Amino acid sequence: MNFFLANPVWEALSTHQFYLNRGDDTLKYFPGDICPFVALQHWNETDFSKLETALPSDRTFSVPFFKEIHFPDSFEVLFAIPLYQMICNHFHPVENTGINIIPLTEQHVPQMLLLTEQTKPGPFYQRTIEFGNYHGIFEGTELVSMAGQRLQTHTHTEVSAICTDPQHLGKSYAKILTSFICSLIIESGKTPFLHVRQDNAAAIGLYKKLGFDISTEIFFAVFKKK
């Protein structure tokens, strides 16, 4: 596996997305209305002193890391779950048989927020769209499925916010959109990767058909200062 992807937020904010870092060289995090991710280089006792002294206390944060993090007592873990990180090393694109895929812009943000609130694909905020390259499928004027890009390093880009309105499942929308986003990433010269719940067998099966392999387990936690 590409070991730097074991700490993907650190790598993204240290390379391609450095301009979004609201921390410093030792504690890195995104603006609160874009993404809740925060990163330390090692997540060890030395790093925790920086976390305790410099992390803002007015918001929650989340972290994906390749092993379980044992937070100091000064922090409260609100949610934790094991994920798989999957990397697309041998892409198998899906043929789009006429589904219209629309680039999403700021005018679509209210519908994007509504769809992600209904489907819970992961955190999506008012300015998350600034990560770029979000696309959707509409039925009439209603956004019913979407996917986009989130974390970016110099070599890899994360596929994110893959979701479909429950009333429109079974139409291959997620598969078509995920394939489309992967094509954009590969055309840009990078490799797609993503994170998925370990109990989401249907999604894991879909991603494997598209050419993704499980690269590592990821510990994901949402936490805040007490």
C-alpha cells in the first residue's frame, strides 16, 4: 500500500491542499464549513500536547488513521468506527447508457445538503463543494444522486459523498457516478481512493467491480475537546 495514505488528511494538507490548512506545520485542519478533518503526523503522546494546546474548542473534528487512536482524557470521542480504505489500482469503467451527469455548482448546494442529510455518506457542509468536481444525476429538477472528490495528494484523489436518494436505488446511479469521478481522477494523472464502512458489503462489492482493492483498515473517529 502507499503508506502515506495511512494518514491521508496529513498528506493532503501537506501537499496538494496545503492552502486549506488552518493550522500550522504540526497540527493541520480544514476550515470548519468545508470539512471536519484534522491531522497530526504521528498521533502519539508528543503530538497530543499540540492537540490539547492549539486545537480550537468551538467545533468537532474527525480523523481517519490507519490504527486506533487513544485520545487524552481532555477529549471526548463522540463516534468511532472501523473503515476500509480502498485504492483503484486497475480501473474497470462502467458504460453510461444515456444517464445525464451534471456538474454541480454553488446553486445546487441546498439540494446537496438535503441529499447528504438524508443518506449520510459522510460530512458535507456549506462549503464542501469547494473541494471541486462534484457531479450529480437529476430526475426532473430533483438531485437524486451525487459523488465528488475530497482529499487530494500529489498522486491520489479521494472519491467522496457517493449517495443516492433511497427512492431511486436500483438504477445504477452510484455505480455510474463513481465510475465517472474515477475517470476524471485518472485523466488528471492521479489514482482514485475512497473510504467505506466495513459493514457496507454492497458498496464494497461495487467498488471491487470498478477495480478498487482494500489497502488497509482505517480507524475513523469524531471527537472534541471536553
